[in-house]
Amino acid sequence: MKKTVILLAVVVLASSILDASAITITTVDSGWIRAENGQYYVGDYLMVKTSPSFEDRSILEYDISGISPAVSQVTFDIWFYNLDYPALPDGIIDIFTYAGNGIVAADDFYAGAPFTSFTAGNNQEVYWENEYGDSGTAIFGYYSIDITSAVLDALAAEETYLGIRLSTETPDRYNIGSICSLPDPVLAIIPEPATICLFSLAGLMLRGKNLVYSH
């Protein structure tokens, strides 16, 4: 009976810890920057595109001051529509990271160092429309990119904000987040203490097992 009670307590506590570890951080500021004819325009929505006459890049700023350096993993989770898929070549979105200041500005068009890139072409076709009356068929995409190293480097440098810049060298057009009624990109965090607590609970279970059999 004691063994059953202890095991049940471990399961309940472990479930609570895992639920509590599902933490997401939203942006403190975000937007797109368009470069056209030597001028830079900042807007509220998130779009990525390269064309012969202009380029759109998306900028996201996150407050990371509340993240523990003992974090286990941080992912950058992004939802988007590729309006031009399956035009060849497959679209590629490049990710740049930098020390932010919490505010999106025209200078951020060049911000950051290359971190990674991903092929932005999933195979779920959808119909889309926005508040401007634009509509059409697009490919829905979702990616979760591990950026733990970028976050840990920023924390080690005592930075308050992590900036993420999205750009592309391909002609595909990407709409991201609220402009196409999708969630805005977030940082998803798995804290290390959750793992530590689970090991502690496992130890408690084994100790309880020994106590039960000692009677």
C-alpha cells in the first residue's frame, strides 16, 4: 500500500513539474523592415521576401532576463505561410541572432550574425486571407529551431534582450504571425530544474520502495 501511494505521488508531482516547465516567451517588439531605393520602412507585421526592387526582413526582440543560465533547451517556434511554394528553388529562411535593445528600428535591417537556416516548404496547402482583402493558396509551415546556444551566449554576456532577424535570398514571399492569423513566433523554454526534480523524485520512489520492503 505504501509503495502504491509513493508511486502515485511521484507520478502526480512529475506531471505537475512537466506541465509547469512548458514556458513560452513572446516578443517585446517585432516588425518588418523594407529596404527599397536606399530607404528603410518599418512596419508592424512580419514578412520576409527578396525581389529585384525591394527586400523585406522580419525582426523579433525577446526579453530573456528571466531565463536561468541552467536552462535545458530553448527553441524558436515559428508558424508561417509560403505564398509562392512550390516555386523552385525551395524557399530558405535565414536566421540571424544579435544582442537586442527591445525596440525594432531601421538599423536592425543588418543586425546579427548568421545562426542557421531552414528550408521553408511544408506540404500542407491552405487557403489564406488577410484584413486587406488579399487571399489565395499557400503552403503552411511550422518549424521549431533549437537556439539554446544563442540564448546561453547572450545570458553569459549579461544581455537583457535577444534579437532574431529573418531574411531570405529566395524569391518566395512569407507571411508570419498575425498578418495571416497565425501565432507569432515564440521562444519555448525547458528549464533544467525540471529534469533535476524528476531525478530527485525517482530517488524518492526507490527510497520508498526500500522502506516498504524493510517492514
